[in-house]
Amino acid sequence: MTKIMIVDDETDLREMLNIMLRKEGFETETAENGDDFLSKIDGFQPDLVTLDVMMPGLTTREILEKLNEKKTKPKIILLTVVRYSEEEKQKLIQRGIVDYVTKPFEFDHLIDTIHKYVLLNPVR
Amino acid sequence: MKIGIKLVIVSEILVLLTISSIGYVALQIGNQSIRERIEAQLGSVTTLKADHLDDFIKEKIENIISLRNQYTHLLLESQYTTQNGREFLRDRLIENSYFTEFFILNNNGTVQLSTDPMQEGKVKSNEEYFKQGQSDTFLQSFYYDLSLQQPAITIATPVKNENNETIQVFAGRMNISEISEIMSERTGLGETGETYLINNLNFVVTPLKTEENTLFKKAVYTDIIKKGLTEKPTNTQILSGYLNYANTPSIGSYVYLSDLNVLLITEMSDAEASAPLQALGNNILVMSLLIFFVTLVFCIYIPQKILKQINNLTTITESISGGNLGVAVDITSTDEVGQLASSFEKMRKSLQTTNEELLRTQRNLEKKVEKRTAELNEKMKKLQDSEIATLNINEDLQRTVDKLKETQTTIELQNIQLKKLDKIKSDFLNITSHELRTPMSAIKGYVQMIMKQKLGETTEEQKQALNVIIRNTNRLDSLIQDILDISRLESGTMKFIAEPTNIQQMIKEAIETTHSLADTKKIQLSTNIEENLPTIVIDKERIKQVIMNLINNAIKFSPNGSSILVRVKKETDNLLIEVQDHGRGIPKEHQTKIFNTFYQVDSGMDRKFGGAGLGLSIARGIVLSHGGNIWVESSGLPGEGSIFKFTLPLIPVHDLEGKFRDVDIFRLKDTKKIIENDLRNKTVIWKEETADKGEKS
């Protein structure tokens, strides 16, 4: 089963995404900030991560840098409130981010974006 | 080496070469012709002498034969006596003085009769002339008569009786002095020329010019005699380059006279023979020397004249190079030297003029330098005086600089604070945006999950309620979006993403999005877009937002079933985009105010359509940021509608963010001033926006 890790400091949003993705058939795990995410990642070994761009503690850049030291290399979708230019998108891709979804997102749009990068039941 | 000497040497070499060639050829030709002439002369003398001798001898033989015939006749007469015979001989001897003796020999060889009584009775039987003369006429030439003790020539002929029997021999002895005379005759011969006869025994038989008493005493063995006696030529021959009997180098001609058995030689000394050649050589030499000296004189004289002029010029040149420009060049000849001199004179004059000018300038400069030096000295003095004062000023300056440094530090600190404030402002907006939207996301997520029955069955009533929640959430979201946009525009932190954009495509997308709203009022949306529009660099999403805002407004304020036209055309520097409706129009007094924030023409009307009055304000901000302008045209009469127009420059305006700082989004200043300002600041610099900005918390 495809594993998705939800990283968000907002409990309600995190839980909402958790329920939403489980209903869609993914195996999920949550983390409430960068440190939490980094401590759990090698244990859970997610295929994909939804990452909130604005959390207390570690910044997005710091999280991505520390992620390089980890064994697990998941695909990352950013949850953001800003738009990115093509140039910025290229920079994000270089750092391991495959896509981004602008808040507030439509239910279908988020699910479609995730499905672009992972299969529901990937063949290992 | 000097030119004169060179010229002399070259000319003389040429002259000598020419003369010696001509001389050589002339001598060769002369030598040949002179030799030929000498040879011809010698040959002809020889031939002449030979003929002369021949004639002489023949005549004598005939004389003897004639005398013999007379004698025979006398002898055969009956009254002949010895006395008669003797008288006859004596008489004949007187008549023929060439002969020295006539005598008659009997068959024993004894002299029977003779004109010389001493000879009678002598026996001549051994003499050749007796032996030969018995049978036929015989000439014995140049023999040394032993009985006479002298050279002689004797002609003998037989005396015959009626029976043709030799009874006696008639002989005549001839003096050779006659022949010697013939030979000595030196006609056609020069100083050294001579002719002589040599007999078979190499004895000289005729007198030689330079030696006396040689007859039959001197045997001579010169080359010519040896050759002549060996060859015995009957034709005249020539031999040259031999030594004659006196050891003198000679040239000679020779012929052998077989009648007389002698060799006839005509010779002359080489010296005389080649005398004309010598003279020719001498003449050539004299002429050569003459030409040589004349040439020498010319070669020395002519260059001398030119060299004198050149030397004159050299002297003047040296004088000029020594600094004396006052010496005039005095050469008046019209040749090349004269031309050189005259051009040199021109140069000298121009140099003189230039030099004088230079001297004048130098003097002026010296004066100026003196003046300036004096002024400088004065100033130096003044400066020294004011040095102390300057020191005081320096201290003041130092203090001012210190103060300035302090001020600079303060300003720098303030600048840093301002930058910090800017960042705080930007961060604040980002955080606000995030904080407002995160709860919206949670709400929307749950509502949509419920709507999709992911969390269990929902009733129709519940669905209606959820739709209300969704609509209001969207409106709230839109409002938050607008407020954030306004805030960003106002604070200058609005982020633009510039990209090359196809306007036609973009308008098509905008119309597609607004189509459903238009359909609800049965409004016809149409476009009139110029073909072949250029691609322009803009923030596509933001401009699309502007167009959608204008279309949405038009839909809102148009009556049902009317039409809206979107028109795009290219102007000189801009694209002009128009949205025309047929609504109630906008009164003149509102036409600028409608772009103000929170401005509504009719509060009641706008409320009805759910607008907060922010859309046009944002549109204006976006358009101005792109370097364009936005305005509305309307008569204000209901039904005539209005046309919202905005421009976008064809050449991209960079640093859209920077541009926004100049936009007074709340229109706190006078509107007219703002528009002028906006037009003036169309071109600004693009500033790169990094991805980090949005990520930083």
C-alpha cells in the first residue's frame, strides 16, 4: 500500500488530510513539524509527503537539507499559499519537490495531484 | 671617392676600350692589305725582271744565230780567207757591244778565229758550250770562265756545211754587266729592295747592293735560296719572315729561270715592308692619345663645373646645419643642379621663416614663463601665509568628517531597520495569508468530503446547507485574496511572474471561465481580436485576473440578453484591450473614482452583486505595474453602456514589483498627478524574485 506522510502544524488540517487520504486508500502517518517529520521518516518510509511550507521550528529549506541525510527519499508535494514562477519551480524540483498545491485547495485537485506521482498500490 | 674622379675613370675606361678595339681592327685590316700590296709589288717586280731577262737573252741568241748565218755564208764563199773572217767578227763586235768576244771553234775545240787575238789557238774542248754547241745553239750561263778569270755567259751555235755537217762552232761571249744592270735597276722597290740572281751552286751571280766583289765568290744559304733551288718554281712565289744574306729580316719573291739556270730573287727588309703598318699603328696611337686627352679634359672640366655648384650647395648646407640660415643659395644654372639649388633655396627661406617664428614664440613663452613664475612665487608666499589658517580649517574639516561619519552610521542603521521593517511587512502578509487560508483549507476539505459522501450519507437538506457553506467559504476566500492583493500592491510586495504570453489564448481562457456566469443572464460574449498580435511579456495570471474582473463586472451590470464585446488591437507601442457592455453606463463624475479602493457607485446595487469594491482597484494596480494604463469611457446615459479600456506596453516593463511602490493604490494624492507620474515612470528595472521569499517564515 502506498504510504503518505502528512506534515502540518495545524492539527485540524492535518487530521482532515489524514482522514481524506485514508478514505482514498493510502496508508498515512502524520507529523506536526520538521523535527517530528525527520524523526519519523526512516521508520515509516513514506512514498510521498505533503509538506506545509510554513511551520514553527525548522524552515522548509532546513527540512529539505536535513532530508538529504536520511535513507528514505520520498516525493514531496508542498502545501503553500503563494504562486511560483517556472524558474522557482525548477529550483524546487532540484530540492526533491515534485509539485505544489495552493491553499485553500479543492478536494479533487489535491487527490489528482497526488495520483500523478504515486500509484494506489505500487508494485514493489 | 669624388664624383669627378669616378666620372673621369669611367669615361677614360670607355674611351680606351673603344679606341683599342678600333685600333686593333684597323691594324689587322691594314696589316693584311699592306702585306698583300707588298707581295703584289714584289711579285710584279720579279715577273718584270724575269721577262726582261728572258727577252734580253732571246734577243742575244737570235743575234748569235743571225751572225752565225752570215758567217756561214761568208765561209762558204770561194774568196773566204781567215783575214776576212776575222774582220767580219771584229765588225760585228763593234755593232753588238753587249758581246765582249766573238770566236770560232773548230771541231777539235781549238779557237780558230777570235775578235781577241790572244784567244786564237787556245783549246776550249772541255767547255760545255763547245760540247753542246756542236749539235745545237746552246747558252752557257753564268759560269766562271777559268781562262778569262771572270764570270761569263757564252752562246754557242753550230756552223754547218751544205751537207748539214757541223764544221765549226760559232760562239759569242757576253759581258754580264748588262744583266747586272738589269738586275740593279730598282724600279718599284723601296729603300731596301733589291733583285739578284743565284746560280745552282748557291753563288751570287749579280752584284749585291750592300756587298762588293761577291760575284761567284759568295755562296749564300738563306731560306729563300734553299727553298727556291729546291722547288725551282716557274711561277713567282713569295716568302716572308726569313733572314736574308745580310741577316736582315726580309720578305721576298722568287722564280726559277730555267733558260739561265738561275734563281731570281726580289726582296726587301721586313722593316720597310711593314713601314706603312708601323705608320698606321703610330697614327692610331697618336689619335688615341689625342682622344684620350680631349676626353680627359672634358671629363675633368664638365664635372668640375657641376661639382663646383654642388660644393657651393654643400658649403651653404653646412652653414645652415650650423645654424646660419642667412646665406642665400646663388646658383643660377637651369640644369638639374640649378633646380636642386632653387628648391633648396625655397627650403632655406621657409626654414628661416619657421625659425624666426619659433624664436618669437620662444621669447613670448619665456616672457609668459617669467610672468607665471612671478605669479606663482606670489601665490606661494600667500599660501605660506595662509598655511596656518589652512591647518585650522583642516581641523574643522576633520570634525565635519567625523560628524558625517556618525550621520552615515546612523543612516546605515536606519536603512537596516527599514529593510527589516520591509521584511517584517512582507512576512506579515505571508503569515496572514497562510494563517487565513489554513483554516479555510480545513473547512473546505471537510465540507467537500461530506458532499462527496466520504463521511457517510447526506440528506438533500444537508447538501443544500453544505452548498451555502461552500459558496460563502469561496466568497470569504475571494475576499481574503482581494484584501491580500490590495495589501501587497499597497506595500509593494506583490509578486509578479513574467512570461511570454499569447494574448488571444489568454482571452479565450478568460471567456471560458466566465461563460457560465454569462449564460445565467443569457448574455452573449463575443471577441474581436486583431490577427498576428505579438507575444508580450506579462504576468499572465494577473492580467487574466484583470480581464475576468472587467468581464464579470460587465456581466453584473448588463441587462439580461444583452451582449458584451472583448476587443484587442495593436497600437504603436501598446496593446489596447477593451471590454464593452450595454449596461447603464457610468456617470462622468464617477469615472475616475471607481478605480479607488472600496469605491462603489451605488452601494445598494453593488451589495446585490456581492462586490466589495476592490476588483477595479486591484486591476488598476496590476495594469499600472505592467507600465500600462486603465480607464473607462461612458456617456453615463443608461443603455449606452460603458467601455473599460487598458493598455499593455509591447516592450516589457521590468521590475513590476518596483513599479508598484509608485502606485498610490488608495488614491491619497491627486488623481491627475498620479496618472502623469505613472506615465513618466513606465520603464523600470526588473528585479529577480526568488523562491525563498515565499518559503521563509
